[in-house]
Amino acid sequence: MVYEFRVNEQIRPATLRLFIALAPPDRAKEELARELRPAYATHPDMRWNRIEDWHITLAFLGELPAAAVPSLIAPLAALAAARRPLRLALCDGGNFDDRVLWSRIDGELDALHALAADVRTAVGSCGVALEDRPLRPHLTLARARRGDRSSVAEIAATFAGFTGLPWPAERLHLVGGTTGGGPGPIRYRDVEAWPFDGGGRT
């Protein structure tokens, strides 16, 4: 099991900020990062997400007790085992409220929505309450500083024509983060991940 979160490398945290996601492969992330390289230089004040943290959220669970994690393992493992990989691609970008820069997801979107719905059902069966919000498939890239209402739209325009190569999403990830009790940003890592084994419907 990947569940090895520790605070200060000694104490396992009492709570984790959890979500369930898909992760683009390195080559897809590197392809998009090359497209964004000019914006990294021209907009250094943006709060850029670390490339290793890029993910496509299917369900956000919020802050949960670490003790709740084991109950999620079996339902999510079974769900992944019944699915085949989804073929997706990273494409041009957009923004939420002129503050959040994101990359659009293309590909097998019907299957992606169906997977997200089944993830929510599996999580709900474990007693975890989720907000009732529609899935808007995207990959968050950066956030603008308070008061900056122009940078996000400017950057999105620079890669408006970008279409990345398609890739298979091969694993379902349960991701957790902890601040470690300090003021710094939350650092995320896999709590567990399961391969899509190819059985069942998509």
C-alpha cells in the first residue's frame, strides 16, 4: 500500500485533504509545459502548480480523518478493476472567474463522466458526503494573485490552438495532501492507485 503519509517524517497526520483523480503521463505533461514555457517567463507572479501535481479531479472529498482511508480502498480498487483505460488529451485552456487557469480535457468524455459518477457512488457508499457539483473536466495550471484580473486570460490566449497527443489514463488515484502543520502550500501524493484492468463496461 502507498499509504505512507507522515508529518515531519515521524507522525502520521490525523487528517488528509483527499481527492480521486486521473494523472496525465509525463510525456503529456511535458508537452503542455513546453507550450506554457513563455508564460512562465512573462508571468512569474502567477501561482503556478507544480507539474508533478497536475491531475484531473473526479471527486473532491475534502478534509477527512486518516482513519477513514482504509474504507475507501476496496470499493475504489473494485471500480478500477472493472474499467479499461480512457483515452484522453490535454488541449487549449480557459479560466474560472479570471483567477484560475486550466487546460481543457478532450477524448472519451462520456466515459470520463461515467467514471466520475461511479467514483462518487463508491465514495458515497463509504459514508463520505460529497458536494453536488457537475464534473467540468480540466487540469488546473495556475492561480492569479489577488487583484490580478488579466493574466489568466492573457496566458490562455497564448495556447488557444494547442492540442496535445492523446494518451491512455491507466490508473485511478486516491490522492492526499497535508500542510504538515505549517504555513506552506499543501503537498499532494498518492495514498493509493489502482490500474484499470480492462474488464466490464466503460
